[in-house]
Amino acid sequence: MYFDDIEYVELCVGDAAAASGFYTDSLGFTRMAEGGPETGLVGRRSVLLRQGTLRLLLTQGLTADDAASVFVERHGDGVRDIALRTKDALAAFGHVTQRGAQPLREPVTGKDGAGRRMLQATVAAMGDVVHSLIQSDAAPGTFLPPGLVACEAPVTLDAALFTGLDHLAICLEPGTLDETVRFYQHVFGFHQSHQEVVHTDASGMNSKVVQSPSSRIVLPLQEPLSRENPGQIGEFLRRHGGPGVQHLAMLTTDIVGCVRQLQRHLPFLQIPARYYERLESRLGALSFDMGPLRELGILVDRDEWGTLLQTFTRSVHSRQTLFFEAIQRQEARGFGGANIRALFEAVERDYARVQA
């Protein structure tokens, strides 16, 4: 009842200028605002990026004890804050803390980067991931975090690639999935919408999806099936140093055109030819040209509502953790359940390739 949408996703980074260049030049984001000590942002430097309705806040700590610096030291560049928009931050904070959320920052009234009234509080989520609770007089998509000033920046790529965020996939320690699902249900009022169990020859995972009543905040949560053979989820947990966001899934209306542009800058996971050889027997006759999908490694699935197209980059993170998904929904509401094993095995092969 309290949370409408994701206000922004904050990534803590070691170098805000370099990270901003990657997201603009490789993924098609544009700079919306920036700040540092010269604009009143004490001890850190931040850049706010946007593409469609998705906004990314890149934050670099300038001192060793800044929260962003501590996060990067533990985990490398990655998502620290999934900031949630609310109409009443004070009531929302009271509600979630009474129901068990750990308070990290009491509600504080202030001004956003454009001088508009705002309230902000912060609570813990899982691992070192947090949720800021943001109440602002700004219209959706125009909020500027305090200490940032608007800037104009040219569009780098030929055309916008993404229309917004579809979901954030989060890896959890073995045995903590059900507890985390209950946390989001009881504390935040989310509901569980999907569940998948994946077995491979070597390992597997259990996954459940929680989402807000508005369906605009969607978090697939996943844990290894086994502590003894934790597979690629366990490998992420080891490299990342605990639970965290494994990938950002971004919506596109033209996945073929999107991937063709992205391939100029980013490597993609390799999908075996046998996946496409079995596709029609699994899904039935398909009404679109399979040639480009096979060429570009795009996966296909259907649910009772429609068709889903998705593909995944390889991680270019220094720890081989964070990566990205391009997803096109043709009325589908699922998460490519029939594709999850193909993805799981592709990530495992990629980890093996890096280690070789």
C-alpha cells in the first residue's frame, strides 16, 4: 500500500566518471544530473543517468569511510540501494520497521537537487543492499537526489535501447530464500508471483519472485539448491562477498535491434544450437523469423498471456558478477521459466571460461 515504484537504483562504483561513460556509451543511458563537493555533496561524487523510466544513480565515495567506498571495497561496483517511491515516507518507515525492517536512517525532511521538498529514510534489505524510502513533491521521473544539479548531455547511441526496468534479480545465501520472501510479504506488502526450481547436471537453484501490488517493483530472488554444489549462484555469492543484485533486466520494444547495437560494445552469453533445434517442439509453431534470434542468442518462451524474448550479456565486472538482461514482453507476464535452465547453464559455462 505504500510503495508505488522504484525511484532509482543506486550503484556504488570506484570511479563515477568511468562508470558513467560505460553506461552512456555501451548501454545508451543519458546523464540527467551530477554532483560532488562543489555542489554540496559531501564526501562523494554522483551521476544520475536515465533511459526511459529507469534511473541509475552512480555514486563514488571520496573517503575510505564513506558508505559507497565501503561497499565497493567489499563487493566491487554494484547495486547498494533500490530506492522506493512512496507518498508518505514517515508512515511507510513506521510500518516497515514495526514489522521487522532494520532502520538505518530515520526520516529526514530536506530539499532535493532542484529545491523541492522531500523526505527520505533508509532500511536494510539483504546483505549490504538497502531500500531508501523517498517522498518527494517532484513529478515521477524528475526527482534529483540532494546535492545533484541537472545537466544536459548528448545521446551517445543511435536510438534509445530500453524503455525502463523490468526487474532486479537477487542472489541469496542457501537456505534464506523463504525467509526473504516472507520479509517482503510481511514487511513491504509484496506478493509472490512465480516460482521455479532448476536442476542441472552439477547444481541447481530455487527461485521465487516477489512484486509490489502495483507490479512495478519486481524482485526475482534465487538461492542454490545445495550448499555442497552451489553452482553459479554460489559462485556469485563468493565473488560478490554475499547476497546482492546479480543482474538488471531492462525492457525493450525491439530486442533484435537492441542487441545488434549492444553487441558493438558488450559480449553476450553463448546459447547452444540445440536450444533452437528444440524450440518449436517445445513452443509449437512460431510466428516470427527465428534467424535473427538464433544469430543473436535470444531466448524465447510463452506463458498463458503471451510471448517473452530475452537475452543476457556476459559480465564485464572486474569480479565477473553483475550483468544485464534485455527483455521484450509481447503480453507475457512470466520470467522465461523454460529458459532459466539455459541461462543457468550459460552462466556456469561463462564462469568456467573465465577460470580456465
